Amino acid sequence: MSLVAEVPSIVSATKPSNGIRVLMNYVNGRWIDSRSTNLQPVMNPSVGQTIAKVPLSVPQDVDDAVASARKTFPVWSNTPVKERVQVFFRYKALMEKHMQELAALVHEENGKTIGESIAEVEKAIEVTEFACSMPQLLSGEVLEVSKGVECRIDRYPVGVVASITPFNFPNMVPNWTIPNALVLGNTMILKPSELVPLSSIRIAELLKEAGLPDGVFNIVHGGQEAVEAICDHPGIDAVTFVGSTKVAKLVYQRSTANLKRALCLGGAKNHLIVLPDAHEDMTASNVAASMSGCAGQRCMAASAMVAVGNVDHIIKKLCDESRKIIPGKNLGAVISKKAKERIEGYITEAEKQGAKVLVDGRNCVVEGKEEGFYVGPTVIDFVKPEMRIAREEVFGPVLAIMRADTVDDALKIENANPYGNAASVFTQSGGAARHVIEHASAGMIGVNIGVPVPREPFSFGGWNDSKFGAGDITGKSSIEFLTKPKKTTIKWNPESKVNWMS
């Protein structure tokens, strides 16, 4: 049975239609019908079944959400941060209390394993915990710049922030923005992926239970039309986006053309450089996990490995580790039938171009879940840098291995790719590791770590075509994006010596 019918809080945010629940938008603390009658099925990719229908909202729905957020902004932004943060202490506790339920929702609508779903919610809790430290980070800057003259900086919220989030992390990525943006005094509109809208509904319910005032947080479901309305709306002051590079560029260009702040995170092609002295077991297990975790549907996944010199012993061990990853057990589904076909198309094309498939995950069927969308772990050797599978984001559990004679040759391959989210090096040499750290063109670097995601308060953010806009979406760097500084210069004592500064 679908969780849409099992969880009372989510049922309250839906209405029945021919036996299938239709989701509703969340505006000013109430669940309301979209003005659109255009509905899209929400699938459970593990079993290939429809579990709900989501409205593809129209610009007037965005208008409603913006009006709610703007109306609430003066009161919320003038609430002291020490009071705003209390909501998120309670929200964090509620997420911990409902961990299993939140993970089950992620599993159902996204298809990742329960273990991966729990880890996703745990990361969302971590970023909420960071938001709870904002009162300490916002204490301000004060300096006596001349005798009797004081300068200070105070931070004010930007206004109404819209967050457009992807399908691969239905709970974590919304929570990259929600806690920080709201604790900092902004009000917000969330446009979740139309493929995975259920987790956002539960987030709204928990925020309300935590005491967040109505109108501070709003949800508009939908697709391209809703995104374009967000980019264009004069009542929205800032936009964050996470998704493909193609769409990230468009959202950034359209939002900034409408004089908004924008921070848009795109795709990736993360290279793992493996040297002959790398620890065999650690490297093989790390690379296999990085390639296959979340079915490869994450922007930090290892999709390209550059083998430097003779590392055949590590590749053999990597293949052995990959065969331990079993679809339907410790490997989840990909998001859709279309995604499965696209991923398998990359594998077949590379094979036809001369690459050697060492572990083949095509034509995978899971017993008891025959209609589910599964691709098994796939390792392909002797991939050439000019092949499409080496250049483009596959977004599946597929590793393309390229060969290089030296570390510098490997770095040339890594530097030539247009993305810049992450790069890792596996070696026992501190000098080689430092060389890669300094010369890899990526915003997040790992040494003997396959998924170098920084922990709070260190912020998440890539380089090049993996990010458009200044700052990062999490951590301390997010404060710059989500607030605007006000500088004040003060003098009270007229007897102080006057100089050019006073």
C-alpha cells in the first residue's frame, strides 16, 4: 500500500480522484487546489506503479504563494533571530522523531534503499542543526574606526526566496535551503520536483507542527511553467536551483535578467584518479560505493575513473566489489523507465565504440518487482575521453574507466571536462595527493574518499559548469547569499578630535 494513503498528514494535503490521491499546493498554512487541471502521475520507481498525481501549477498559483510570503515577511523578518531559531530546534526534534517515516517516503517516491533514505534525512537534520547556530554567527561586527566613531554591520533578510529542487534528494535538498533561509528571516516558496513531491508535503506539516507561522513557508507543485513563473515574478527576491546544468544555466540567466539573486547548482562529471600505490581494498570499496550509491543519481557520484599506470589489480578488486551490489537489495531503482533506457543507451554506445564492459548492469529485472526501473552496477574499461559516456553526466550506477600514464595526464583529462563539482585521488603519497588538490578543477576534493561532500559548517558548492552564481547553498557561505549587509557609522561625542573619518 502506498504511504500516500497511510500517513494521515499527507492524506490531509490531497484529494481523491478515481482512487488516486491528487496533491495540493500549500499557501498561507493551508492546503489548496491548484488552478491547473493538468495532472502528472507520481511513480514508485521500485515497482513501477502510480502512487499519486501532482498538479502542474500555473503562474497564478505562484502569484498566490508570493502574495502569502510577502504578506508574512514583515512580521517574520522583524521577529528576533533567537525566537525564529526556536522553531528549528523543534523541527529538528520532529525530524528525528519521524526519521523512519520520512525515510520511507523518500524510498517510495525516489526508489533509493531505506539505508540511503535514512542517510539523506540524517543529512537534512545536520543542516538544520547548523541553522540553529545562526544566532552565534549573526552577532555582527563592530569596530571603533576613529576616536569616538564606531562602524558596525548588521545582516537583514533578502526577502522572498524561492527554492527549486530536484528528484534525487527529495528531503535533503529542500532542507539545504529551508532552515537557513527561514532562520535568517526570509519567507519562502518551495517548488519540489514533480517526480518526488511527497516528502515536501511532510516537511510542510512538520514545520507547522514546530510552530512556523502560516505564510512563512509555501509549496507550489509543478514543472517548467511554474519554474518560469518563479524566475519572472517581481515579488521573488532570490532563487536557488539544484538540477541539470542545462536547466541551471537557464534558471540563472532568466532569474538574473529579472534582477534577482540566483544560485543554481548543475550537473557533474566527477573524476577519481587512482594511482598504483593506492590501498587496494579501500580504493575498490570506495569507488564502487561512490559509483553506485543512490543508484548513481547524485551530483557527487563517481562516474569517471582515471587509472594512472598499472592499477589492474585495483580494477579487478573494484569489479569484485561491484558484483556484491545487488539491485533490489543494496541498490535502489533509477527514477523512471526513461532514465533506465537512457543509462543503458550510454553503456551500449560505449561498447560499440570499443570500450570493454567488465560488469554489465543492463537488462536488470528484480524478482517480485518486475515493473521496477533498475540498472545494475556497471564498470566499463578502456573508455576514451572523447566518448559521450566520458563527457556527459550519465546519472546512473555506471563507472567509465580511462587510462593515463602520469598524474599530470590524468589531471589533463579531469581539467578538460566542463563540470567542476568534485574530484578525488586515491594514493598513499602525500605529495601526489597535494598535487591533485592544487591542480584539479573542482570545488570539492577528496583524498581516498569517493564522495567528498563537506560536513557542516563547510559549505557545498562546485566550480565551472556545476555552479552558477556566487556563494554556496549550505554552510557559512549561504549567509552571504540569503542576507544583505547594512553598514552603520555612529558618532555621539562632539568633543572628540575631528579628522577626515568623522
